[in-house]
Amino acid sequence: MSKEITSRAQDYSQWYNDLVIKGELADYSAVRGCMVIKPYGFALWENMRDALDKMFKDTGHVNAYFPLFVPKSLFEAEEKNAEGFAKECAVVTHYRLKTDPNNKGKLMVDPEAKLEEELVVRPTSEAIIWNTYKTWIQSYRDLPILVNQWANVVRWEMRTRLFLRTAEFLWQEGHTAHATKEEAIEETVKMLHVYADFVENWMALPVIKGVKSESERFAGAVDTYCIEALMQDGKALQAGTSHFLGQNFAKAFDVKFSNKENQLDYVWATSWGVSTRLIGALVMAHSDDEGLILPPKIAPLQVVIVPIYKGDEQKKIVDEKADEILANLKSLGVRVKYDDNDNTRPGWKFAEYEKKGVPVRITLGARDLENSHVEIARRDTREKELIHTDGLAQYVDGLLRTIQRNMYDKAKQYQQEHITEANSKEELIELLDNKGGFISAHWDGTPETEEAIKDATKATIRCIPLDNKQEAGVCVWSGKPSAQRVLFARAY
Amino acid sequence: MSKEITSRAQDYSQWYNDLVIKGELADYSAVRGCMVIKPYGFALWENMRDALDKMFKDTGHVNAYFPLFVPKSLFEAEEKNAEGFAKECAVVTHYRLKTDPNNKGKLMVDPEAKLEEELVVRPTSEAIIWNTYKTWIQSYRDLPILVNQWANVVRWEMRTRLFLRTAEFLWQEGHTAHATKEEAIEETVKMLHVYADFVENWMALPVIKGVKSESERFAGAVDTYCIEALMQDGKALQAGTSHFLGQNFAKAFDVKFSNKENQLDYVWATSWGVSTRLIGALVMAHSDDEGLILPPKIAPLQVVIVPIYKGDEQKKIVDEKADEILANLKSLGVRVKYDDNDNTRPGWKFAEYEKKGVPVRITLGARDLENSHVEIARRDTREKELIHTDGLAQYVDGLLRTIQRNMYDKAKQYQQEHITEANSKEELIELLDNKGGFISAHWDGTPETEEAIKDATKATIRCIPLDNKQEAGVCVWSGKPSAQRVLFARAY
Ligand SMILES: [Zn+2]
Ligand SMILES: [Zn+2]
């Protein structure tokens, strides 16, 4: 079965695609660059979304919904933001089709239904939201506004990859408004920590928290904070960003409030987002050549029970035991399924659930049951053991927690082994080419050097870690003085 | 306070708008025909969505996500469906903006980034989904497919009204695939019952279940089932539809499966949807001239506690009691808030929460508390009573159930009083003009008569009720023979 999955060693990129498609997370669609998220993949996303949504609400945020379309005149109001996204905008220009007089049964765009002003399909919603906030905010009493939106966005991409880079993707975007700069920065950092907490504790994926260099900033932001994760091929992946927007959008949309001293001031802003891209990170960070490995806390299915029997008599015994185990596991809140489909053989099922990354498989063999045993297989380590049926549910519940922790520990060890110091240009290149991971190196702080490094090595500054050690040195590239090391990596 | 809301008698349509905007459910946006769903309105939608989502999952459905865009060639494949929606399609024709050389700081559509094939922003997803199902379905073993999608859709409308008719709206669309006609019809009817169950038991709004006449069918359907609700002005509102699509989409997209006899056959389809339009129905069916009245089961806030006190000493006593009541209500799962904001006076708060339709208000007066009393105000009847604080939480929890039932009963009584038989053209017109509601009348079954009635009276056939009594008669309009009465109404 696992034959259908290309191995990492053979072709890492194809391995990733195989996992996504054969693990039934998503598939290509008839629309260039857009994907179909299949039920299994969407159930995974629902678990991620629900956990995040609760974290947002627990930190005082509420959800709302803003229009899909942004009129061009609003879109261009914040110039840097507009420039940053202009090249990847899907644009609605007409609002009607009509029957094509020259082509029976076909439709054509009705030239008489041309919009006076074109509508941009939102690539991000700062513009439409700040244009709305203008009507919501008059006084400091209206602040803060702590709003989040779950939505689809579109960024036209020429080279797309399932989950990692698609023209349309699903995400959440928080957009908050504050009376002071300090409060806005505090919010920006708070949400970065929320993201790190989620990715580490739910997705079992350690991240590095930091700030982007100027050239990697979100278009329109004063500062972009990010969490960076490491994939198994040594490449980094930006897993979430939180932006301090200063008063840029307030100025672009003229959003002022009267403060406690009754003076008018521009409102301070943040925005922050994570997307279905996280699923790509999850797949690439944890999986193996047999298929997906999903962390129990977000796995759509945590435990699958597969029966092995011959004849009706054995089937009856196995079914009864399965019902009991199912009930016990469900009462502990475990997401479990009994797969007694007799169209497929146990071996096929084993491979199928391995491919789909189900954390625990319980094999109910009629023979083992005679001795009150069942076989438990862990997906993460692929270890199997015979376990007594007494207290089985508690054991499995504990095992799910062990797997969650083990997946994190393994990824954390990989991450720590892949943060390496480089003290010369040659070392930087050598490490990028032969080891990968994050390279901690001195940088002179200029965009010119950053670009030179990118052009020569394809590596970018992933971030300047929070609470970075200040340490005088010389830039690995320019030899100029440097105040601190930053993290370089090739990235998705 | 309630002065800001136009009364129903004065201007029903303005009353509705006032409720939506001043009740903070939604607002107009800068995008023609698109609305902003505000946090309070979105919390209401979340409660509705979560309840429905659970009902879908309990009936075996799973969620997935399909692309926002439909290539024109796919869109036009099912001709009737395409024709039905062609006139209201937003169309993406370009994928890039560029700086406008003649207009500093402005952007323009880049003429060099014209799409080879235009993309329709989905008005509904049958086309893109059935094009996908083609790759999912080979054998009867792949069936049924029971998939639902929560999504935004766009139908360009010239005359828009918040929630009731907007260019973009949120909805769910179920799309199922079956091996037999019988199974597909069963699914269609099952989901109609799910919708009726939800609207009646969660939204407290009685509906009539029925089948649409041919001319009111969904474009591309063999049969459209619907639930019809009645608003306070006597107009009907279609609250949900469930379509039996026959093999129309399977034929348009060539989706065949091999059945148990190993013969190839086209797959049978259904689709069904409800949208944020339901919020419009909710508002219009239940509210009064003071504001919204929300059913407890879906109200974002079920209980608000408002303190009345003078001085710090009284405040302390009131706060302590509030904490106790809050804790008790929360332990019963009640959504409750203590509003001790001292920037606004109690009278202002009373009006504010009435306007927002919070089902129960508890007034904690320092004086009443001396006698262990609090004042409870019901939003639905606007009755007030003094209640002992002993067992208060249980009392309020029970009261929420009472309110839910009372709202349904009241709406049910209104509905039953507004189903009237008409036995002549004159009676039909007279009832439509002076009483409203559903008019049960004989119809000869022809689209011609249906259209004549619509042209003359603006009333349409809302549905032929399920299990309709077969009763020979003569058509009220044409005088021709009729086999049954159908329900006419003017509708939103
Ligand atoms: Zn043993
Ligand atoms: Zn009393």
C-alpha cells in the first residue's frame, strides 16, 4: 500500500503531494490554483479552527463578517498595502453573463454589465475593515475593537502547491483597533503568543517567535511578528504572523477618535492571521514514508478499531468487544471508529489508516481476545504491543497524550539540532546546502545585504527572535559591524 | 430610546431596517449590495450555524470546501442552472492590478493580465462540485456522498435588503450523490425535515413544508421542496429549500457509477441550503416596536443583569449578589452578562437590551435585595415580576424555556390565523390586500394561470403542502378543474 507514496529521500516534493492527495486531505480542482479540501482534510481544519476560535474568544475577541469584495478606490487607499498585493488580485469587472449569440448553449460576459468601479476579491481585509471601523469609532469608549473574521481570501499565484500556496485559501484575520500605541503592540505580541501556543500544543510543532526584518514585513505594517517552524527537509515555514500596523490604516481611512482628554487622534491598529497553510506545515513536519502522522489533539479520528475474525461466531465475539471498547472510549471523549467493513481486508485497512495518520489502531483479533488481549499500534513510532482489555480505554486515552507529547518532543529535538551558528559567508552557504535548518548569523542590518544573501543563497531572514541576545560581531556577508545574530533559512 | 425605532404601523420596511442596524446585527458596507455582519449578528449566526451543523453531522453528513470560482465552461454545463443564474453573476476577468501611469498613487486593472477563461464567483456550487464528484465516484461503493459546505456566495442583486437579499451572503449548501432515485428523494425530504426542525425548535418559527410549483423550482432541479414562514406583515418568506436534482448534474458532468449489477448508470443528486436570510426571517417574525426579540436557544446573550444602587456600600452588596447569580446561571449553561458599566444609566441599559432582544433582564436593586428580591423582565411579553433570590437561577433557566415555547406558540397562532381559504378570484384578491398570510386556493396546475395570478396580484404559489389533501374543485382564477388547493402569498 505505502508503495503509492513516494519516499522523502526519492522526491520530497512529490512525497508531500502524495500525502495530501492519498491521505485524502485535499485535491486539485478545475480552477487554476484553487484546491478542494476533502472531508477528511476539512475535519482536520475544523478541529484546528475550533481550538483557535476558543483561544481568540478566551482572549476577548469576537467574530464578525466583512464583504468579500473591496472597491478599487478603497483597496488603493493604503498605498504600501495596495502595492504589496496589487500583483496578485483577482478582479471582478462585470456582474452579468448572457447567452452567446454566436455559440449555442454557451454564455459570455455581458459587455453592458461592466462595473463602474472594479471590485478586488479580498487578498486581506484591512482596507474594507478600516473603512468600516471609521463608522464604528468616535470616542475612546468605542475602543478597543477586538474583532476576528474566518474567511476565504484570494491571492493569485503562478506556482501553487496544495495548502502551502493556493490562489484561494481559508484563514482567520484578526483586526483590532486601540487608543494607544502601547496597547496595540501588546495585542500584537499577545496574539503571537496565542499562535505559538496553538501550533506547539495542538499541532505538536515547536516554533521560533520573532520579528521580521523590514523587507519581509507585511505590506502596510510597522512591525511584523511571526512564528517560524521547521520542516523535515530543513526548510523553514512561516506558520503565523501578527502585525503592528501603527496608525497607517487609520490615516489612510481617516479613522480618528476623541481620547479621554477630548483630543482627536488616529486609532492604532493590529492584524494577525493563520491559514490552511498550517495544514501543509503539519503534514511536512510530522509525516513519514507510510503516510500522514496527525497529532491526537486535532486528528479527525484518534483511534480506529479493526477486527480480525473467521466466521460468524468469531465475528459476534469481536463485535461485542468492539462495542464495549467504543462505548468506553467515547465516554472519555475519544474520537473513535469501528471499521468492520467486510469489503476490505485487515491488511488493506492497516495501510489505509496509517496513510491517513490515525494516531492509534486497535486490532481486535478473535484469537487474542481469547486471552483478553488486543493489539495496539501507535502511528508515530509504529510500535505494536499486546494489551490486556481491562482498563483498555484509560490506557488508550493516556497513549494519545503520550503520542501528542512524543510528536512535539521529536520535532523539538529536530528543531534544536537544526539551529546552527555560522560565522562566515562560506559557513553560511555550506550549512544551507548541506544541513539546512535555521542558521544563526550576524547581519549588518541593511536590506542591501539581506538581498545579496537572498540572491546568492535563496535564504531569507526568517526572524529576529524575541528577546534576542545582543552580541557585537561582524556581518557574515558584508563584514560590517553587527549588533546581533538573526535566523536565516531557505523557506516555503 | 425606542423612539429611534420606526414603528411597524408607521413603516414596516423601515422598522425592519432599524431593528437590524440599531440592534447591531448588520450594517451596509462600502460595497454595493454587500453587508457587514456585526459581532452581535455574527454571534447569532454562529449559534444558528452550530445547531444546524450538529444536525447535519447527526444525519451522517460531513463538511468539505470547494473553490469560490467556477470557470465559465463548467458553469454553463448544466444549461438550466446556468440560465437561471447567468443574470446575477459577478465575473472575475483579470488577475492583476498595476499602477496607473496617468493617475499618481492609483491602481488600474492590468490589461495584460486578462484571464483566458472568465471565472464566475459561485452563486451556488453544483457545477464545481459535480465536476469534482466525477473524480470521486466510480462504483456504488463510493456512494452515497453526503457532503455539506459552509460558504459565501454571490448573486448580484439590484435591490438589496440587509439579510433578506444581499449580493454576498453566507450559507450552507449540501450536495449529495446517490445510487438510486428513491434514496435521493429520501435525502431531499429528510433534509427538508431537518430544516423545519431547526427553524421551528431553535428559531421558534413555525413553517409549512411543501413542494414548489414548476415555475418556482431551483434552476436545474427536478423538484424543489421548501419551508415557508410567515412574517408579521402577512408576507411569506422562503426559509430553506431542498432540491431533488435527478440525474441532471450527473449528465451535465458525465458522472457515472457501476452499480451492483456492474452496469453503468448516472448518479442521482440532491442539494439543499439555508442562508443568513434566516436572520431576516427571525427579525421580522418575532420583533416588536421596541426592538428585536430573540429566541433564547440562539440568542447570543440570554440574560443580562443590570444593577441599580447608590454609593459604594450598595454597589458592594449588589456586586456580590451579581457574582453569585452569574456563577449559578453559568453553571446551568446560560449565556449571561453583568453590565455594571457606570458610564450609562440603568434606563439606558434597559432600552439597549430590549432593542437587542435579550430574552431576560434581571434588575438588581439595592432596595429589593434587602428583601431578597430581584426584578425579572421578560423581553417577549415585557412582563416584570419580583422574584425571591432563592432558586433564582433555576427559575430563570426555566423561564428561558418558557419564552422559547411562548414565542413559538405566538408565531404558530399567527400562522394558523393566517391560512385562509379563497374560493373565487375576488376573494383571493380581497384576502391578499386586506388580510395577508397564506391563501389556500384551487389552482388548475398550469404555469400560465400561476403567472396571470402573479401579474395581477403579486402573489406567488409558495408551495403545495406535503401530504396535501386531494380535493376536486375549480381554479379560482381560470375556473378550470383543479385537483387540490395550493398556498398563495405575497412573499419576500
Ligand atoms: Zn498480558
Ligand atoms: Zn416575595
